[in-house]
Amino acid sequence: MKLHRQFSAFAVVGAIATAVHYAALIGLKELAQWPVIPSTLAGYCSGGLVSYVFNRRHTFDSDRPHAEAGWRFALVATVGFFLTWGSMQLFVERWDAP
């Protein structure tokens, strides 16, 4: 039963983090008139922060210090950040995708 609860918590946290990501992206792009790539990356960072905090507290119930757990999350998030940046550069700047 613990695995089911953990999976459910992970899914809910993922949905919340995704909502935060898109809220930041749309708000910055449409309301603040930021360019799309910085808006996307700011949304990515916002969603990533929510994901870290909520998953640490609710999904994995970690008691590891942030210095120990945080660098691992930051490493994976940094790779994702640059993959997102590269993808957005390719689609938006190179291929003129909307």
C-alpha cells in the first residue's frame, strides 16, 4: 500500500508542478510580454522548485539534509533545463514554431 500512496503523491505533485510551470510561462509571456524562451525557462525553474519541495515532503518523506539531497535534484534539473533551452531554441528560433 505504501507504493500506491507514493505513486499517487508523485502524480499529484507532478500535476501541481506542471500547473505552476505553465502558469508562470503563460503569465510571463502573455501578461508581462516576456520572450517565449525566457518565459519557458522561468516556468521550468518554478515548476522544478515546487516539485523538489513537495516531493521531498510528501512523496519521499526525506530526512536527508538539503545539502545532500538538493545537489542530486539540481544536477538532474540542470540537465533538463539545458534540454528545454535547446529544444526551445530549435523549435522557436530555428523552425519558427509557434
